[in-house]
Amino acid sequence: MAAGINLKELAAELKLAPSTVSRALNDSYEISEETKRKVISMAEKLNYQPNQFARGLRENKSKTIAVIIPERINNFFAQVMDGIEEIAQAQGYHLLIYNTHEDVDREKKIVNLLLNGRADAVVMSVSSQTSDVSHLEKLYRQGLPLIFFDRICSEIPTTKFITNDYQSAYDGTKHLIQQGCKKIAFLMISKELSITKERYRGYSAAIKEAGLEKEPAFSLNCNHCDEENIGLIRDMLWSENRPDGIVSAVEKLALATYHAVKGTKIRIPEDLKIISFANTTMAGLLNPSLTTITQPAITIGQECAKLLIGKLTKPKHYELIDQVITIPSKIIIRSSTVA
Amino acid sequence: MAAGINLKELAAELKLAPSTVSRALNDSYEISEETKRKVISMAEKLNYQPNQFARGLRENKSKTIAVIIPERINNFFAQVMDGIEEIAQAQGYHLLIYNTHEDVDREKKIVNLLLNGRADAVVMSVSSQTSDVSHLEKLYRQGLPLIFFDRICSEIPTTKFITNDYQSAYDGTKHLIQQGCKKIAFLMISKELSITKERYRGYSAAIKEAGLEKEPAFSLNCNHCDEENIGLIRDMLWSENRPDGIVSAVEKLALATYHAVKGTKIRIPEDLKIISFANTTMAGLLNPSLTTITQPAITIGQECAKLLIGKLTKPKHYELIDQVITIPSKIIIRSSTVA
DNA sequence: TTGTAAGCGTTATCAA
DNA sequence: TTGATAACGCTTACAA
């Protein structure tokens, strides 16, 4: 309703042809400077805004990037989105954002919605339920530039951005070993996820290298219900053979551990040391402060956006080749691992 | 590139006219069941996806809602977005999300970008710098349905959703008084914001009612630099006449207070009690756990989306009248206010 | 019940 | 340097 003025009306106002006005606004070389000036000033005066649908229909471009994440209430993903948006805004791109809530059915629906030109490209991190990737293959085959970050999909031959999951988990686990831990558990949300596999590999390598036992019950596969996770962790901590160290693959499980321990006689770090992949700014304020493996979330977002927009605007100079680009995390040692 | 099939090609494949196919896909009453079946099955087989630009151009609808927030790394706004998205997804709407980073210039640019039909409606929370609202008035005058939440703009005669800022701040302050506080400070990020004004009114009323002194230095106006805020709060806590209670209008200032106190001999809650508007799930894990005024963020998001989509789909039944709808917060008492 | 044709607001091609 | 016209893919009067 109401709506603004369109090109035809603007042209009529100027007593010029629509095509002339269009060219003037697009700074075409074939238009005189004087006409350009007149057109631009009138356009501003009348607050002319070109219709994006008409333009999109003509040019087959939406100047929009779709971002699909599994969770919004999560500092890591929030920071990645800020990174993406920073680059996108600067280049005049808009962001359609979708949260799958870790639900692969929602993910499929969302991906299907993107097959119609609503977005020029897609950047995503898959849900923890995603094992069948046919919907992603369909998207890829449509020719939409697609890249993954963090939770990547190795079946799709495109560029992926991750942190050094293996090495960070290895270093983190080694840190616990150096602090005297003998029985170290690993907390994860889904065995299917790329990040889980890599982080678990790093953890396992450090355990093996140190000659420590690898109790099966110490590989704890959690889910997305906080209450259940707290229960699972509590059970593990009250079992006969309880761990004295924990490597948590995701932030929420470290917090669940804090909840599980709360009100019990288990003390962190004296009885239990914990290190976690985490990006919360509150790590330093927890009780005790949490040792974290902090991911370069903003940088990951920026790099995703740079590559994708590069590919969209200068296809000859950018190629989304099948590769994994790694940006290292930082381990920040706090009280939860130092007795 | 690549791209899918279009309506004309689909029609050719079926040996039908494009209009017939269009009607069949839109489940028009004038098409026979048999034709509909054929069309739909062929559309699925060929994975036909209608072009959104063409449709938008025809119908002047984008099925998209723009959401503008001042900050993304913030549980309150993340929850509001989840609430909006839940309703929007169910109704087939997409979300364009913009972060102003509390910068009014960015806010203006973003608002200007929305004048061209990219979104059918806008839901926003203004930046803390926003005092000149001419850009918002322009948006409103264009006829784009616009609603505000949390940080509202009273100059625009539309519907706004907030929590009971006055009452919650009053109750929270009273809680501190009941816990024995005599000198209560108020932390805020910007005097311009609607929420600041209302929360400050509630705080002031409780202070006055209890006959407590109202030291000017106790109204601490902070900004968006965490380091600076920690310094400001530290200065206040080390001054001659230091407060024994704090009401924080926003979460980040409560966290800044925790940082300011860390490593000093000031103990919470013994020497200083603190209550804060906050939506972080970590409130219970802080040291000590933080008493919070928790806003109904998801509900606020859902209500915004319901009203806006109602207005878009059934304009006769929904009116964005000039009113403020209040959804109450919950005070959750934890250790930071109980000695 | 199905087909024909016009038009949404741009931009690109061709002509003037 | 500017103007007229067609085309992008869809929906909807109007015809058949």
C-alpha cells in the first residue's frame, strides 16, 4: 500500500523516457552529466526506490544471501552471523536467516524454499540430525553457490570453513592430562556431526598418546534436552568409575556439567577438571571460570561472506573449490582446569 | 545459473497453457481435479519452483518480514527472533534480519533499504542512539506495517510490545530494599531509550516510597564499551559513598558489575546486592547466581509476528492501532540478592 | 474447464 | 545523447 514512486512516474516528472532515467541512475556512460544530475536530484527529492522484484526478475539476482544455522541462542552462531553481516552489508547484500532448531525436517523444508531464487547463495551449518544429505545435493546441483562452516557436509564438493577441531581437541585434552587427569570423558551432542568426529579424534589421539584408559562410558553422547543431558552427566559423575576430567565438544554440555555438579560435593577443578569448546563472553564469570577452546567465529563468518560475495560478483576470480579451510581456535585457560 | 524450470516450460511439457498450470498449482476452483493432479505431479517431477520475483512483482508481496535489532549477541533479542521465526515459518514468511550494532546511522541506512518492497512489514527495536526518528517516520508514512518491541518509539502511532518495565523495576528495587539495601544505584545504557526511562521511573518510585536518599552519582549512565563500563562501575564502587545495591537495566551491565567486583574484596551479596533485567540461561551458573528480571522474550516475538502477519493476510481483521501491549516479566530470585 | 493476452517495474536492444 | 519497445515469469481479466 501507499508505496513509493516508480521509474515511470519519476520519468514523467522529469519529462524524460523511463529508459533514460534508468540509465542515468545506473550511471551509464551514454547519458550527459547534466541529465544525470537532474535525474539524481529529482530521485532523491521524491525518494525514489527501485523495485527489487522488477530488478530481480530482469537480472535474476536478489542481492540476498541465505544463512541457515541449527541454533540461535548460541554465541558461536551469533558471532558468525555478525561476521557474515558485516561483509554483506558493506557489499549491499541482505541476509535471510533461518534456524533449523537442530531438526533435519525443518532443514529440508528451508532448503527447498531456497530453490526459487529468493537467495543468490547459501551459507550453512547443518543440523545435528543431518545424515541423509539429498536435500543439500539438490541445492548444490541447482547451481546455487553453497558453502558450509563449522558443521560441514563432506559429501558436497564445495568450500568449507572450520576451526582446527582435531588439533584444538588434542591440545585441550593434553592440557587436562598435564593437569593430572587420568580418566577423561568426552561430551558430544551428535556422533553424526563433522565437528564431533574431528574433536573426538583429537581427544582420542591425546588419550592414546598418554597411554590412558579409554572407558567406553566416558564417550557420552548427549542430545538437545538440557534436563536429560544434566541427568546423563550426573549419572556418569556418580558412577563407580567416575571421570576426573571432561572435554566438552560444545558449550551447552559444559554448562550442563556445571548444573549437574551444582549442589553436590564434587568440586571443580579439585575433583573434576573441565575444558570446553565455547564462545560465551561469560566463561570468565562462571563459578569457577571455565577454560575454553574459543573459536574464531567472527572471522569464520567474514571469510564465508567474502568468498561467497566474491563468487557472486566476480565469478571468474573466485571458485568454490572442494576444500576445507581451517582457522585456528584459541585455548583460554581459566580456573576450571587449574587446581 | 543452472536454474530450474519455469512455468512456461512446465506448461509446454504438459501441453497446457501457462495460465492453466498456474491456476492448477494455486488450487483454483475452475480447474478439473484431473488436470490439477497431472500438473502437480509433473511439477514435482521436474522440481518446478515458482520465481519469487515474478510473483512479487505481480502481487506486490514478498512474504518477507524485516527484523531490526540493535545487538545479536544477546539472549533477549535471540529469543525474540526465535519467537518471530516460529510464527513466520508456519505462515510461509521469511525473515530478513539486520543488526544495527546500536548505531543510528546504520539504522537509518537499513531502514532506507526497506523502502523498496523487499519486505512486507518491519518489526524493530531501536538503537540506543536513536533520538531523531525521521527515518522511522518515513518508513511509517510509506505504509509499511511497522511495529516496535522492547525499545519502542512513541512518536510513531503503531502497536508496540513491551514488558512491564515500570512495574518490574519497581518490584526489583523493592526486593533490594526488603533485603536491607539503603543505597541503591541504577545502571543504564542510554537515557534516550524507552526502556531506560520506564525502568528508571520504577526504580525511582520504589526509592522514593521507601524514603531512601537519591544520590545523583547512583544513576550511572554507561555506554557500549565493556571495558569503559567496568571502569565506571568500579569507580562508583570505590567512591566514598558507595552503593550497597544495584538495579541494572540491562544484562551486560550486570555482567560488567561482576567483572568490576572480581578480584576485589567487595562480596556479592554481603556487601553489594544486584538484580538485573536479563535473559541469559547462565544466570544460575554465575558466581554468585544472579537474581534476574526475565522478560517474556519468545512470547514478545510470537505476538509481534502474529499481529503483523494477521495485518498482512487479513487486513480487515487486524489493525496496528497506536497502543502499547505489556507482557509481564518474571523476577527470579537467586543468590546475588540474598545474603 | 481451458486458453489468450495484458501488465507488474525494471533493463537492454535497437532506432532516432 | 535520448526515446520506443521488448522481455524477465508470473497472475488474472476476459474470451472461448
